[in-house]
Amino acid sequence: MLTGEKIILRPIRMEDREYTVKWRNDLFIKSSTMAHPFPVTEEMEKEWYEENGRSRNNSYLPFTVVHKETGKVIGFFTLNNINWISGVGFISGVIGERENMGKGIGRESLEILIRYAFDFLNLRKICAHVRTDHPAMKTWMETGAVREGTLAGHFYADGRYYDIAFISWFRDKGESGGGDNR
């Protein structure tokens, strides 16, 4: 388990699915996080948990975000598409309970997981795709991310196309090679 000031990141558990199936079907969350656009049934979610519980796939590491004070499941974050040879992975996540959005919990989850990736997994670069209009974009940039580029009109939701920023965090700041930082 990874512990912060407000949250605990722990491996997923089968009982977490009662929360995640709700979030995976929330149209706001689907759109803002560029998630799977189709409905997710309880059976599909159960199957996903069973597969990931049995999996020995070291390139996908899912975590549940638990509120430290209440013990309530409030979100999930993953390190995914990890390339162990290159030392690169992607991060994604969501705070699914709306009353916990905008309170720094997503930022803390992100920072804990990046520190874990760099300090314990020995990764050197963590990447993310973020809608340029997403409120988390500003927060994630404040955590030291470098904007490496923009994918114009790359994601369709809510009847329109959105630009997507490709951002990255580097373990060694000198490695970043710039980026467009817009």
C-alpha cells in the first residue's frame, strides 16, 4: 500500500467493482477521462476484476484510491503500458466520487504513484494523455509535467472533437529534452 496525507493507494479488490462500475458508466467521467465510451455491465466489470486479479502482467498496475480518514473507496489510478526496457509508463486515473473532486486528492494520488514509479519501479518517464480543457490539466502541469505535444481534434465526446495534450514527468529533469510547454 502507498500512503499519503489524505489517501491510500492499494491494489484493487473484487469488492471495489461496486464503485468502479458506477464510475465507468458516468458520462461526465467517460468524457473527461477519455474512457471506454460504451456501457459497462456488472458482469463485464466482474470479469475485468477477475482477469486483473489473476494476471501476472507487469505492464499494468491498477490501484484503488481509498480515503484515509473514512476508509471509503473514492477513485482508481493505474500505471499502464509499462515498457521495462525503456523505463517508460503511462498514468491514468479518476476520483469518481464527485464530493471528493477538486480537493487535491487526485493530485496526491498522482504524486504518490509517480514517486512510486520512479523510486521503487525504477521507471524514468511517466506519460499521460489529458484533454487540454480538463481541470486536472493545470494541476498535473503544476506537478512538474512537461507538455511534449498536442494531438489536435483527437478525441470525440459530447458531440465535438477535443485536443489532447501528451504530457510527461521525468525522473531526471535534464532528460526532458524540452517539449512545447503550452
